[in-house]
Amino acid sequence: MTKKLPLLIALFFYLNFYSQITFEKGYFINNNDEKVECLIKNLDWLNNPTSFKYKLLENSDEKTITIKDVKEFGIHNFSKFERYTVNIEKSRDNTTADLTQNRNPLFVKETLFLKLLISGSANLYSYEKNSVYKFFYTSNNNTPKQLIYKRYYINRSTIKKNNRFHQQLSKDVKCETISNKEIQRLDYKTKELTNYFASYNKCVNPKFTEIVSKKDEKIISLNLKAGASYASTTNKTYTQTSFNNEDDSQGLGLKIGLEAEFNLNFNKNKWAIFIEPNYTTFNLDKYTKRSKPFFDQPTPFYTLKTEYNKLDIPLGIRHYMFLNSDSKLFINASYSIFTTGKTTISYIIADETRNTATRDHKTNGFSSVGMGYSLKNKYTIELRYENQKSLNYDNDTVGFKNNIVSVIFGYTLF
């Protein structure tokens, strides 16, 4: 089974490559102001695109069109992008190393597809590319202006913020129901700015309803996991009085865990990271015969009993492949960032325990891969393979190497 699992994982990647091309109903407006209804390949772009692929009909050939030929395009009930030539300040502030001592923005002029987030008396747009994330706005149907926010340093221990966007909103996007204190409390984040522009447009027009692009708000889910595991184990055992041996054994065990999954909220929610503390226990018995008798023992037959318990904390990444609105396949890979446990190996002959060796063990980080099926975002079943060995396997008297295949059932708590 363990030899076939990598082949099954490869098959999942193959199916993913050929099955994830989805075209959805949309449109684009060309340079002649002609609106073309079509099907657009929906990539749920993490970075604002400069081109996109489309089909005129379901069975038509796939075509690519660029920002030079399109004023606007959108996918119905999902997203809209509009072309503008704007002044953009592209500073990054992900790390201190990205910052400069220049408080003022340095603008460059570029033609971009801006993503429309809110449409009304005032519009809100976003732009993201290569860790640059900026917001733009319009009021009174003018050309979009960037909302200015920039972190900079006085010295390496003193970092300040240029929050000019607060002044811009106070001047251009403010009504009587919004106080200056509310504006000053705003952070330069999608959710806060989207809520603010929605509130402003509602104040100006009580019938306002148009929020053009809204992400799924569910970012974190908590999942209870339980299942059965099949282990193929090589035990290294030794005591001074009786045996020095490596034995292979197989058996079933139990696994239980609690997983926190964090949706990355792009590419149509197909990607997530997860952390899953879990506990696994095995009791393995092997009745076997050595090639040579043990010293003065009357029989070469013996039983090797292994009790194995471990706690793992794997951190991983998961990719979903949607089948329909209620079901999806997934593949994942993880790396255990913490593993600890205990192995007890007993040598038994003639129903009498002659020697027992117990070690607390830790392992180097080990990897695992899995694939599974999710139903209604509530129930999952997963086939997972992991390979590990204890740190003391090569240099100490007791150790193990494990190949473990698990069938794991999951239930989403929230």
C-alpha cells in the first residue's frame, strides 16, 4: 500500500491540473466601448491581472486579451476590474528591511487594472502585486486617487506611519453621520475600508446596496479528527542479557486529533494552511523465530511486543479541487514541527516476559502526504501516509522506524 500511495498522490495532481480550468459567465468592454458577453477563466487573482483568458461560447476556443485592449472586465456576482492610468506609490512594509526614512510617497504613473470593491457615490478599489497592497478611491466620478499610507523609520528602533488617507477621507468621503474620530481609528485594511465606504454610500443614498466584491468571511475552521492507522514498524531492541535484534512488525492503531485550518482566501478558496495536534497509539505483537537460539533458551520462538504512543504537531498546506457546490477533493502535505512519545519493547518467551526496554523518544521532523474528500464543508475522509524514525534508532539500544498509513475521518465544529 505504501508503495502505491505516491502514485495516487501524483494522480491527484494530474486530475487537479486538468480539472481546475473553470470558465464563468462574465463580460469585457473593449476600447471601442463595446460590451462583449463571454466566459472568463476565473483565477480569483491574488495579484491584479494584466490579461485574462476568455471564451465566447462554452465550446469556443480559448483566447487571451490584455489590458491594452480592455477598459473593464468582470465575472458576474464575483469581481470587477477597471483600467485606469494612475499615480501609484509602491512602497512595501512587510518587514523593517522594506522601510526607508522617506515619509513622503514617491509616485510613478502606470496603467493598471484596479479591482472594484465598493461602487456608489464613492468607489473603493484595491491593487495587489508582489507584496504591494494599495487602495484607491473616487468621489464625484473623478480619476482614482491612491489612499496614502506608508510606514517609515526615524531610526531602526523608531518606526512611524504616514496616515494621510485619514485626511483624504475626511475631505472627500465624509458625511454628517461619520465623525473624525471614526476616521482616525481606521486601519489600512480591506475589511475596515470596505465597511467605511459602504457606510458612507449608505449615508449619501439610503438605498445603496452595491458591494461589488466581497470575500468569504470564514477564515478559520476547527475540525475534530479520528481514525485508524496501519503501521509497518522496524524495532531495534537490545538488552545485555538476552537479545540484540531488528524486527519488523505490522498492526493497527488509533489516531485522534484537533485541526485548525486557515483559509488563504484567494484562488476561490482553494488553498489553506493547517496545524493538527494529534495522538497515535499502537500495540504490536510479533510471534517469530530467530535464525539462532538465544544463548541457553530451549526454543528459538519468541514474541516481541511493542507499545508505541506519540504526540505530533504537523504544520501543512492543503489544496482543494471542487466537484460541485457541496463536495470537493483535496490533497495536502505537512511537516511535523514537534513529535514526542514513548516506545516499550518487550521480549517474551514461553509466556514469560524476559526483557523489557522502554525509551522516551523524539524524532527529527518528518513529512506526510494525504488526499481526501470533503462533503458540505462539514465531513471529511482522508488517506494519509507518513514516514518517521526515532532519533536514537541508529545510535542507541532501542528505536524504531515507522511507515504509517491512516484513514482519518473529520467533522467540522465551526
